[in-house]
Amino acid sequence: MNVRIEVLSPQMIKGLDRKVEKVLEVVPQEHLRGFSKIVVVDTIMEPRLSATQRATLPGLYHPKMAGQSAWAEISLNVLAPKEKFPKRLLTKLALNSNLAQVVLSLIAQHYQLTLSKGVKKTQLEPAIKSYVERHFEKWREREGGLRVRLLKPFKPQLDKLARRLAKKYRSELAKK
């Protein structure tokens, strides 16, 4: 693995670096070319961002600059906030998938900005979104467990039902 994972946060989340490595295993190695490290911090301290952006931003991609390769920051205060018991439990249950989404979105930004050819700036956001969805699906199949294996045969029918319900919802909105 050529991407270093540095945990600079005092929050002790067991196996955080291993969780990030499992997400990186889903991404092809050639998509990580030029990406040096992922730093996990409490809050992102970028002076160019406003205080409200820093408080709500889960991850920040730093592109390649002179003398420094591309890297990313992940904020644990956004992914695992220190709240009261019910909220803390819910965020702990969703931490793995939220962490995977953030890591994949940072890698997708790197890939689309540096390695991908033919993507215009206006098409950048949909391209990143599709990249994250595609690789998150692979990650979920690997890490999903019993529930994913049981529901996998029914996934096409569930997707068809979801599309039909979304179409019905859009038609109801258009009527109003």
C-alpha cells in the first residue's frame, strides 16, 4: 500500500487505520498514483475555509502543489461527533460506511482531477458521484456480512421497485 494513513486525532477509534486500508483495497492501484497520504484529524484547520465550513466538512482534498504530492484530510468531529448516548451510538453504527464514503470521495476527486481524461469541469461532480457509488458497492459487498449476502439475489427486484417508486414520486411532485 503506497498511501500512508496518519491518525493525528486523540479520539481513540479502534482499528481506524485498518478500516481506511480496507476501503483503499477496493480502489485500483493506478487510481492512487500521485496520492501520498490520508491524515485523520479532529477538525480540518484550513485557513482559507470559513469556520462553518470547517465545522461541517468531513474531508478535504489537497491537490498536488510544488514540492508536495496530493493528500487528503478526514475530520473525525464530523464523522464521529461527541454527542449524548443515542446520537453517539447511531454515529458509531454508521461510522464504517460514512468513512468509506468520505475516503472514496477524496480518491475520486484525486482521480478525476489528475488522472482522468476528457472530463470537463461542469461534468466533474456527476463523475465523482458515479465513481463513489461504483466503488462503494464493491466495498459493501466485501464488508457487508450476512445481510448483504442474503439480499443479493433480490437486489435487481428491489432496484426495479425503487426506480418505479421514484418515478411515481416525481410524477406526484409534477402534479402539484
